[in-house]
Amino acid sequence: MSEISFSDWNLPEYILDALAVEGWEKPTEIQREAIPPAREGSDIIGQARTGSGKTAAFGIPIIERSEPTGLPQSIVLCPTRELATQVCSELQWIQGDKGLIILPVYGGTDLEKQAQKLNSGVDIIVGTPGRVIDMTKRKHLNLQSISLLCLDEADRMLDMGFWPDISWIFSNMPERNQTLLFSATFPQEIIDSTDELLNNPVTIMSDDLEVEVPEINQKWIRIGRANKLWGVGRILANMESADQCLIFCNTKRMVELLEDRLGKHRFSSSTLHGDMSQNKREKVMLGFRDNEIKVLIATDVAARGLDVDGVTIVINYDLPDNPEDYVHRIGRTGRMGKKGNAWSFVGREDLRQLERIRTTWNLNIVKSDAPDLPDGVNRDPVRPRKDWAESSDPFGMVQISINAGANLISSKLSLSEWLISQAKVKELAIGEISINEKYTTVDIHAESAQRVLEILERREYNGSKLTAELAIR
Ligand code: AMP
């Protein structure tokens, strides 16, 4: 937050009134940097993530320059319907009583109704690229009259494959004389496009990614697939009444599965993913925003632009494939100066990805144990399981350790023959055997390990009872 107040800028009365009603006094950093040049008509490249106040950074200049003529003059393109809805409602309150018609144009809503609204006149469009093109081709929307184009979360639109659509929209807007582009990151394709499409832009490379991200307490837990649910149980058991938790999975299926499994352990949660109807998604987002939903499980795409300030915990149930998504995900917490906690579950196969995320953003993600059970709770909500897969080496072998050495185990051959005949283990499933003075280790394929442990527990070996356990490597 800066020392400048909105009232220091000579903004129109209707905007100042609206800001006052909302209780906003000072612009955020991106607003302070972007609003004055944008009001003068400059092109802008702004680096900003959700939570920085970027919506008003373009919203205020757009509202100021648009007039209630019924002809579209400005268009904001967003990657998702949710973000479009949010941008729309923010523009709506910023305009106060100016009387502009601001219309969201995105897929999943009734085409006919949308067409009718477009036909009856609009001033500002906020939409997703696909539907905007669709409406233009159907002649319900005329891009010719639009002079301002704003791209919100450009990197995300690039990720989602919208770039050709965006180029199409650009090329069908001959009257465009101002372009505002906001993005959290700047992949090469965006840099190349900005050279081509923007005219002498004012560039605002905020360092808010570096500044804000570390305020979030980032931890990672080494945990395999089998025990992720246990980990979630531990974190949820520690939630306090003011907490809100957002859990990310990489697939819609996993989102559903996790909700179901948590339900079986009496944790109530809701889901948000792209296969849900628009209606259902809006309901869930509202419930989360109103703090009625405490735990929300989501995919990256569905959670983009989710504008909820109360999220205190983010869990990466699956580590994201894309390092940028990591920053977007954890950016859901710790917003507007609040503290946040981000937990990442990292299995053996995720270790490299964790490293990639860490180095891409130079992040301080600290290795940690799952949180302890809170005071007064002595049973895990979800019981931990032996995780053979997580303990195995790249060939799928785990090591078990037997509490008997050379005095009882005469040779490697006799032990492996015993295992083959008694535990019905295939010869190939037995790897290295090492007989030491007091103990013996056996490498065994993870799939057979449980059976071997059970047989060792039940049957005697050369007249002696042995005990064995999974060795920690
Ligand atoms: P955004 O990055 O646009 O999604 O904004 C993040 C959150 O900050 C939203 O809840 C905004 O309503 C809020 N916000 C943005 N700018 C300001 C400001 N200048 N003063 C107070 N709240 C703000």
C-alpha cells in the first residue's frame, strides 16, 4: 500500500464515491503504478497476480473512459468464466451510477439470452476468448467499435491455448488504440506478442511475486500416495474456526475421489472443477466466499481467479505439473497482507518437480513433518498405512530387515529358498541379501513384501522365530 490516496488523483466523482463505499482509501502498488498512465491512454504491461488489486488497476481507467452509448468500447478477456464474473462485478461497483452496461460473455450460459443482451446494446464486454469469437462470428458482437482491449491473466490464457483466439480478436479490432496486459509471469510468447501488439507500453514489473510469496509459510512433506489422505486428515484436524482450506488436485477425478474419501472420514468438503455446471460452480464459489464451505477441493483451472480473502491453508495434494501453477495456487492464501500456510505433498517421484518449482521461483519451501494431532485428540482421523510403493527403489524393491544374523541364517541361498517355498515369492522378486553379524537385510519386490513379513511372523525358520520390518532408507 502506498502513501497516495485515491482522492489525490482527480478521479470522477462516481468512482470516488464507489471506492469510498467499498472502504478503499489507498491504491495498491500495481494500481498506483498502472492507473495514472492508463488514464492518459498509454498501453500497459503489468506484472501482477491475483490478490494484488490488478482488477481495479485496469477497471478504474476502463470505467472512466467508457461512455453509456450502447456501443461496445472496451473489452476485457479472461481465462475462465469465474474470473470473468468477478471482473464484471468489480467493474459494476466501480462505475457507481455511471450507467454503463457491462456484460459478461462466456461459454456455458444460454446463447440466445446472451445474444439478446448483446443486441440490445452494451458498453463494456468481459469475456472468455472462445465465446467472444463465437458471438462475433454470429454477428451479435461487433468488435469494430472497440478501442480498448485488456488481457487479464495473459499467461494463463496462453497456458490454456487461447493465444490463437486472442490474435484473432486483436486482428478484428481495427479501432483499438489502447491495450492493457496483465500477467503474473512473462513466458517468451507473451514477450514476443507484446512487442508486436502493444505500442510503446509502460512496463510495470512489480516485484510482488518475490515480496508476497515468502509471507506464505511454505512447507513440504515427504508422503507417498498411500498416505496423502492421512496427511490431509492431520492438517484438517488442526484447522481452527477462522481457517479456510483450499486443496489442489491435478485431475477432476482426483478432486471427486478425495471429496468422497474425506467424506468417509467425516470431513465435509466441496469440489470445484470444469465438469460441473456453471450454476453449481457459482454456488460453490459463493459458499466458499461466504465462509460456509470450509474445505474446497479444486483443479487449477477451476480455481483461477477465485477471489476469496479468507483462505489460510492451501494443500498441494498433487504437486502441480507447471511451476507457475504452484505460485498461483499458494497465492490463494496470505492475501492482502494476511498470513498463509501452504503444504505440498511430495512423493518420491515428485522430488524433481519440487526442485524445479523451488529453483524457478527461488522459493523457500521447507521440509517438514505433517502437523501433530491437536491437543486432546489422540487418534488420527485417517490412519496411516504402510506405504510400500513410497519406500521402494526405482526397480520397485523395498528392503526388509530381519533381526537374525549369521548365527541363525546359514546362507543367502537357504534364506531365498525358504522365502520361495514358504512365502511363495518368485525368485525374481528377491534381490540382494546381506547377512551381517546381528541382522540380515533382504531386498524384495514391494508387491511381495507384505506377504514375506507375514510369513516371517507366522512360521519358524530353521526352528527359530524371526521378526522383520520394513527398513527405512
Ligand atoms: P485482485 O487482485 O484484483 O483480485 O484484488 C484482490 C482483492 O483486493 C480483492 O478482494 C479486491 O477487492 C481487494 N482490493 C483491491 N484493491 C484494493 C484497495 N486499493 N484497497 C482495498 N482492497 C483492495
